[in-house]
Amino acid sequence: MRAMEVIEPGQDRKVAALRSSFHVHFFVYGGNMNTTFFNIAFEEAENAFNNNEVPIGAVIVKDGEIIAKAYNNKEKDKCSISHAEINAIVDASKKLDNWRLDDCDIYVTLDPCPMCASAIKQARIKNVYSALKNKDNNNFKLIEEIFKKDTVNPSVNLFSNLDMERSKKLLNSFFNKQRNN
Ligand SMILES: [Zn+2]
């Protein structure tokens, strides 16, 4: 299985599916990616938008059930680490009463930053389903390194660009709104 696969903008999903056997499995058989969880991640991102925060949402799922959902609230918290993913990990850990989020997946509306990627890995989250690859290529290189298996932690699978247009539209409308204020 190739863990780090991204569909490039404009690339046909079927073509991408043929590129790796995993994608054949993932897209043709549906894999474990669930549209409903993405919808809820986007609802969270919209909550952030409505609070004048950069609109990013995250949902953590275990055994097909949502155990945490959160959005970026850095401005409200006046805290640099209050990213959607960190907020969701904190909630999920409280809920499971365990820092180990074994067998959990996270749905995010944008690729995690390196800080959140590290937290995801430390939490032992297995799969990251992301709507959009970060436009900063360096971000991708960094998180790719972080998600690799190391001597302590297992690797994390990242599947990105799964709902690009929706994420781009939301982010663009946020930054347009900021510019016009
Ligand atoms: Zn982050």
C-alpha cells in the first residue's frame, strides 16, 4: 500500500486510481473514506468561518462513530496551538480517557500543518482524510516525513485532495472577506 497519495489538481480520479493499486481499492471499492464525516468536518469549518477564524474543521472517527469534532479557534483562544486537529485530539482523548487514539481516523478540510501532523502521529491516529493539499509544497514534504514510520510510532496514512473545490471555495471566501473588511 502506498500511504502518501495525493490527487493533483485537475487529475482524473480514475487515472489516479490506476496509478496505484491502493487507489483502485480506495476509489473503486470506496475504501474507508466516508462523505458524511467530511460533511461534518465542513460544518465545523463553517463554524470557524462564522467566528472569523480561518475555516478549518476536523472530525475524529472510531469504529464508524464520531468521537470528536472541532474547528480552528486560534483567535478566540488567543492560542497558537488551537488548530482544529489539536482541538479534536484533545476532545477525543478526554472522551476515550486515553491519549492513544488507536484505530481512529481524522477527517480534515485542509492538510494538517507539521504541528498537527506530529500530534496526529503521537496520538496513533491511523488514517488522515484531507479535503485539500496545502498549497505550500514544503508543508507536504514536512508532514510526509512526520507521517513515516519511526522507531517509536507507526506510520500514518494520508489521503489528500479528496474534496478540493469545496475546501478551496471556503478558504477563498474567508480570505476575500478578510480583505474587504
Ligand atoms: Zn495545525
